[in-house]
Amino acid sequence: MTASQIIFYLISAFILSMGVLSVTSRKIFRSAIWLLFSLIGIAALYFWMDVQFIAAVQIVVYVGGIVVLIIFSIFLTQQSGKEMPKAPLLRTIAGALAVLFGFAFTFLLIDQYGFPAIDQPFDNDVARIGNAMLNTEQGGYALPFEVVSILLLAAMVGCIVIALKTKPEEK
Amino acid sequence: MSIFFLLLQQELLLTAIIFVLLFVKLSTKQWNSQTVLSFVNILLVVNLAAGFFFKEKGTLFGDMFQTNDLLRFEKNILNLGTLLISLQAYNWLLKHKHAIEFYLLMLSTLLGMFFMLSSSNLLMFYVGLELASIPLAALANFDLDKKRSSEAAMKYIMSSAFASGLLLFGISLIYGMVGSVNFTDIAVAASENPLFLFGFILLIAGFGFKISAVPFHLWTADVYEGAPVAVTSYLSVISKGSMLFVMTSVLSTVFANLLFQWYNIVAVLAVLSMIVGNLFAIRQQNIKRFLAFSSISQVGFILIGMSGANIESHSSVVYFVLVYLFSNLAAFAVINVISEASGKENIDDYKGLYKTNPALTWVLAIALFSLAGIPPTAGFFGKFFLLLGGASKGNYLLIIVAALNMVISLYYYLRIIKAMFMDANETPVEKLAISWSPKISMAVCMAGIVVTGIISGAYEYIYSLLK
């Protein structure tokens, strides 16, 4: 095993264990923090893959933006110190079995059949990403880019409508 | 340059309407809600009419977008359905504070469906799908002071996120195998490699969630029951219909190599959907829940037609979605009027409806006849063509199961008709005055049920588009 592989497994173990902690923690605020670490781990994985730009985006958007939003909304809505009830044992076992089965199944399939087109060199230059994003010709991503912006607009409108809702009179 | 506008005409017009509405909302002037609603409905009529004027076909943005006669026609069907739902929701929206936002969200999801229909790679397909489902969760929450409505939205967004996760995992496996997300490349590379098949199955799970085929149907009943009636009808007709269009064409073109595999998957989904949908529909008391299970079993029949995998079966699916749109929207129009006026949504409340509201009763009865597939309504021909398309594979066992299920479904549709016409009720729904807009919508649906059934032109037209 080379050093690079060892680093990969270390990062992956970090991501997975943080993910497990974020799901199993019974305090919602802690869950959010574990999620934060898991997302930082993914950014590390991108650095490991040598795609610095995407790693930076991962940190700026997920770590800097989304987790902060999650924490804000926890403070605004939930009692963050309260412990949530424990999941029933049967559900824990069923969940663990489903994870185990899904993991084993996917792992065996990928291990046996593999992906054919690996090791293709790819150019992750920021200038090229920027050009592709606004290119309308073959291989350009202008259309999905625009459609996603409409999605964001619609999502914002939807959030505002739901959040604006006038509370029924307090009794 | 002009070809750009002609090809994208339907999407651009819809986007323009969305932005006009956004500016109307943002303007400082307080518009009278009656004026706004009439204005929106006029825009939707224009939007529907404009779709019939252009015939250009081609691709844009490299391979991101394609359009042709069939896709245009399918989009026109969706436009028509949206207009009808908008007319039915008129009275509800008149009292609602956020009527414009309702249209903003609804038209955004429609736009997403258009891009999904026109996609020629998995990336655009996925982006369109998300645009078509995330705003729908907000729409399901539009009865803002009802807890059930929020619950419906919550259930919808959670299960839709889960389905998206499965779908994305499938897409990434396929991308890993093929090295491209283009439909043409995938069609060439599609093979019986188990890893590819696993990705394909996950893709079908994503489809199955949207059309709520059993076993991906668990969200359906709760969301349909909790959401406002207009949103329920939108979910059951437009959202489902668009996904059926995409699924039919993707399965028969992109995955033509895997015909044997997907035929078996679709057949199993069809049988499960019909049986589970029917058995649960029999014991429902709430009429929206009832229609949720009835729509699940209808999807089972559509999947039978889809399994034929030839031009006839493809056109039978498109034709049935058109017929289903008229029938289901007619039923929802009546439910909408009654629920709006009296808040009653249980089947028992419909007892004795004929005594007080004969016109509404007849509309609902004809809609249910059409859903059950009784001649001479269009539903009969729709189901007939579906079974004919499915039978072309020679798997008669499947067709027999479908025929038996049609008998079961007849029982529970007739149960409602019996309740309306024959059962006595001490406190029936009082006599309702129906305003002009639901009336127009019901008239169009009734005309649609009769015309698409009696005149064979509709089916032949769809068939000619596919040739």
C-alpha cells in the first residue's frame, strides 16, 4: 500500500465516522457539527484528488454556507440542548442491516466488475470550468446552469412563502 | 438566431410568464386578486395556444436540449392540464394571500418538466427533475394554516430527497461505466454488466418514485390527502404524466439493449401497482386518499402498455395520459368545488349528492366511469390500447391479471357512484352555486372524455407523431 492510498483510507474513515456520529447523535446541534466535520473531510478528499478548485468550492459552499444556515435554523426553531428520543432497537438493527447489505452489495459489484474508463487524464483548470459553464456549444453547460438558477429562484420563493406564514392566534 | 427562439418557444414563454408574475408580485402597487387571477389565466391560455403554432425540431446547446413534434405535443398536454387546474383553483386562490407565488412555483415545476422531457442526457434530466420536484414540496404546504399540509410537504420533500439520492447513485454508476452522460453514448454502451444493471435499476427506482409505482408509492396517499386539492391534482396528473412520458421514451430508446431486463422489471412493477393500488383503494374513506390509490393502480395499467416497447404501445401510453388527464381532472374539479364550499372530503359525505347537486354528480360519475374504463368513455379506449400494446409481447398472463384488476377497480369506482345516486343521507352537501371558472374546466374535461373516446383522431394523431 502506498502512502497515497493510506491517506485516502484515513480521509475516508474520517468522513464515514463523522457521518455515523452525525446520524446517531441525539442532540441536534451536535449532529450539525459532526456533519460539518464530515463535509470538511470531503473537501480533503478533493484536495487529495488534486482538484483544488472544487475543494475550495466545497469548503466555501458547504462548510461556510450550508452548515451555518443549518445551525441558524436550529437556533431559530429547535431547543438545541434537548436530547431527542432514542431510536427503537428494532429500527436501529434494521437500519444497520440495510447499510451493511447495501455496502456489501455495492462493494462486491465494484470490486468484481470495476469501472472501465478510469485513469483518463482530465483538465480541471479553473478557466476551463468557467468557459464550459457559459459555453452554449457542444460540451457547454450554459443551459443546466441557467435552469439551476431558476430552481434557486423557485426554492427561495417557496421558502419565503412557508416562512411568512402567519401563526394562528396564540391561546 | 431565430431558430433558437423557435426551438425553445415553449420554455421561453413559460419563463417569461414566471418573470412577469414575479414583477407583478414585487411591484409596489397592490393588485386586486381577481384581476391578477384573470390575468394569469389569460397568460396560460396564450401559453397553451402558442404551443400549437410551431413545428420546428432540432437540438440546442450541444446535446443538452432537443425538441420534436411528439415532445411539443406532450408539452401541450401538460400546458392544458395546468390551465385546467388553474381554473379549478380559482376560488381557492381568490381567498389565498399568496396566489401569485402559487403560480410562480407551479410554473417553475412545469418548466422543470419541460426540460426533463427535452433532455438528451442524464445531467439535464436530473436538473429538470429537481426543478420539477423541489418547488412542489412548497406547493404541498400551501394550506398554510393546516398542519396536515405541512406534514404532506415534509413527507414529500424527505421521500423525494431519498429518491433523488438513489437516482444520483444510479447515474454515477452509469457514468462510471460509460464515461458519458449522453443518451446516445449510453444507448451504445448499455450492456448486461451487473454493475451497469445495478445503476439502471437505481434509475428505475427514481422513475418509480415519481410515478408512485408500488413499491415506491408509500408517500403518495399521505401527501395527496394533506396537500390542497389543486396541488393534489397537479401531483397526480401533471407530475406523474410528465414522468411517464420521459420513462417511456428513455426505456424504449436509451435502454433498448436491455429490453429483456426492463420488460421484466416493468411487468413486476405493473402487477404490484395494480394489485396493491386496488386493494387499498377499496378500503379508503377519504376521497383524496381514494384517488391516490386509484392513481397508483392506473399507473399499473400504464406500465403494462409501456412494457410493449413498440410504437403502438408508446402511443397508447401518451394517449392514455391524455385521457387520464381529462378524467382525473374532472373528478378533482368536483372534489375541489365541494371541499371548497363545505370542507367535506369523505366518501360518506358524498351520499345523496344527486338530490342536491345533480350536475356535479353527473360530472363525477362520468369521470369515474372513464377511470374505470367503461365504454363509450375515453377511458375504455385508453385501457384497451394499453392492454393491446402490452399484449404484443405475447405475455398473456400479464394481460389476464390486468383484466381481473379492471374488474376489481370497477367495484370501488361504482361504490362511489352508488353512494352519490342511491344512498340516503340526512345531511347531504347543500346545493352549491358553481362559479364560471370550475364550470369551464369541467366542460373541457367532459368534452375531452367524450371527444377523445369517440373520435379516433386523437390516437391516430399521436401514432403519426411517433412514426
